[in-house]
Amino acid sequence: MKDEILRVQNDAVAMIRAAADIRALEEARVATLGKKGSLSALSMGMKDVAKEDKAEVGQLLNAARLEIATSLDEKQQALEEIADRAALAGIDVTLPPRVLHPGATHPLTLLRERAVGILRRMGFALADGPEIEDEFHCFDALNTPADHPARNAKDTFYFDSGKLLRTHTSSVQVRTMEKCRPPLRIIAPGTAYRRDEIDSTHLSAFHQLEGLYVDSDVSLPDLKGTLEAFLHELFGSGTAVRFRPHFFPFTEPSFEIDVKLEIKGQAPRWIEVAGCGMVDPAVFEAVCGSRKDRVYDPDEVTGFAFGMGLERLAMIQWGIRDIRLLIENDVRFLRQFA
Ligand code: PHE
């Protein structure tokens, strides 16, 4: 029996040492320590061993089990090390690393996020509407009659269906009032489209940020205070802001807003940044018509609206001279905002 144990132990260790890979090692483990393995078979013989020899044979069996288990562990470690080394072979750790260029946020996105952030803190909620609009929401409901130049096919992209690419985000004013009851305080950043010749200050697809505030007692000082506070936060508290009388079909009175700014090296000058005004009662009437109720009765509610060009604001913010830089995706330009 004792010889038999030693023989099994030696055979097992030899088999383990000879294992060429993890799979062969696993087979050796099963063949020796496994339930039907050689050592287990020997242990079964314990019951036939004479009583006085039992202790010694038991010890030998334990020693054999330990020896085999240790060999298995050692071999496993050795094989894993070989596998690791093989995996690293062919990798030259002295090669210079590949430089990763981190992406950057587009200046227009940066500007939009700042503008939206300021207005949201003032209590304006985000709203949106479709870029493919119908004439009612883009023009009629905004008191813009059929003979208004903005509706001309020369200025607007029409589809055969009669729909069009919205020429301004003001259509979102109408859509939001159709859906929601007053009081209302929303902003809607989005794309607008015009048949403009592309040059250093015009694009045919550009971005606006629309705003609308409707309640029972909104007045012109609310409009001025809100937009002045907004522009001061965007461009600095010392920025001079001026409201210049203007005309929009959907606001009365209407204004254009200018800020006095110094663009790199040039003498300070007034730059137009937004259109705004008090919502025209005709717009509320149109909304009442499509809602089929009177919650926007112009005798009950008043409101102000504004719209600004985001490209224009970005150009002022960073002294960008040509609007086309914002759509050319030239990394030398964009990298400056990283
Ligand atoms: N929609 C106008 C434009 O595109 C801007 C505007 C919005 C003016 C809201 C007044 C009120 O020029």
C-alpha cells in the first residue's frame, strides 16, 4: 500500500509537470485528485488496511494529496506566466503613444447653452416646434398677411405640399399657446431658414432663440428688465443696451435691441442683437381661434416676445468676423474653443 501511494504520487507529479497547456493540466487534475482519480481510488483502499497501519497510511495519503495539489498550483502559475508573456510579445513598449485629440463643444452650442442657462434661471421653460411648418403657424397666426414680403417665394423655402421651412422660431409661440394655458414663460432655441445669399453675415440655415411670456399683467418694463438683465449677464454688467423702435407684425409696440460693444481693436459701436415687443392682440385672437376657447382673450392677458440670432451673439462674444466659420468645421477654428 505504501509503495502504491508513492507510485501514484510520483506518476501524478510527472503527469502534471508534463502538461503542456492549461487544458492538459485540467485533465491531470481530474485524473489525480478528481472523484474517479488515482488518489481517490487509493483512498478507497483505506478500509482494507490493518488497524495498526491506518494512521501511517492515512498520513501518507494526506502527504500525497498535498504534494499533488502543490504541483498543480505551481504548474498553473507557470503556464499562466507563459501565456501572459506570449500575449505581450510583439508589443513594443518603447513606441511613442498615439496622441488623442479631445473633442470640443462647438461655439454655437456653447453660446446656446449659456443663453438657455441664464433664461432658465429666470424661470423660462424650454419649448420647441417643427422646422417644417405650415403657413398658419409661421405667418397667419402671427398677423403676417399673405402679401407680406417674408412670405414671398423669393425669401422662403416652400415644399410642393404648401408647407415651408420656418423662417423664424416665432411659430413656436403659437404652437405653445395652442397647447398650454397661460401663464406661460418659454424659450425655444432652434433652426430657422431663409433664402438668403450666403456671405460673411448671412446663412440660409441659422439659429434663433425665441422667448414668450404671457400672464395677466405683463408690461413693457418687464420686457426691458428681463432682456437687459439677460444681456448684462451674457456680455458683462457694464454693457450698454438700447431699445430702438421697429416693426414686427406680431408685436406692438416692437423694438430692435442693440448692445454697445467693442469688437477687438475697433471703436465701440451699437450692434443689433434681437427683435422684441409686446404680443399683438391679433396673435392672441388667432390662438383663441385655433384653441376654440378664450383663455388667451387679449382683454385678459398681455405678453412680451423676443427673438435673437444665436450666430450673431456668438460672433459678438468671441469676435468672430465671418459667420461661415461657424459651419465650415475647420478644426483650426474649432480647436480654439476646446
Ligand atoms: N421673429 C423675428 C425675426 O425673426 C424676431 C422677433 C421675435 C421679433 C419675437 C419680435 C418678437 O426677425
